[in-house]
Amino acid sequence: MTARPRRFDLVVFDWDGTLYDSTALIARCIQSACAELGLPVPSDEAASHVIGLGLTEALQYVAPDLPPQRYPELGQRYRQHYIRRQDELVLFPGTLDMLHALKARNHWLAVATGKSRRGLDDALHAVELRGLFDGTRTADETAGKP
């Protein structure tokens, strides 16, 4: 069987909810951060609805009554919970095989995400994908997603 020609040289992936199943972890970390600050704890649906948004925008959605000067504190609590629970990150089934198959066909692989640089680097390390991507861009390095 003859291999089909490549249609694209570069394949760019989003991170959260695309390569790995982060929905439940992000929601739990948002809920824990809100609870620690004595804020109403958002529902699972509300806490997971914000995936893909930048952190500040996500926190404004789940805690709309929080004074603006307190969003950095809520963001810091969220990050602390997320970092402590990095070991819960799980790639979607078949993701690793797909990425290796694309690499074997000489595709360049990249990630574009609303995560921070530190957040993406930590996540790549947690799921042992460091070095697999040819390029990555994070929300603190370029304009965010529309």
C-alpha cells in the first residue's frame, strides 16, 4: 500500500480538552479555590464551562461578584491546587500513538494554548510529552484565542 502524501507540514493542537482530559481537574481546582476564599462554589457545569478561556476571564465567569482586586488571589489559589494535582492529568486514549504516528510521517507538531508558559511546561512534564512538540505558544507569549 502506498502512503498518501502529506497534506500539511504543521499540525497545531489546543491543549486542555484536546490532547488530555483536563475538564474534571480544572473544575475541581476552581471549586476548591473558591471554597478556600469563602466564595460560592460554582457547579461542575459552570466550573468546566470556562475551559479554553484565559485564567482571569475564567475566574470572572465563575466568581462574578468578587472584587476585581481579589482575582489575583483566587488565581493563585487555583494554580496551587492545579500544581498539587498534576499527577491526575490523563491523555485521551490514542493521543500518544497519534502524536508518534504524525512524527513518524515527519509532521511538525505544535501546541497553542490559553495556559501560561509555566502551566503548559508543567503539564507536558506530567504526561511525559516534553520534547515531542516542535513549538508551543501560550497565552502569556502571544494574543489569546478569540
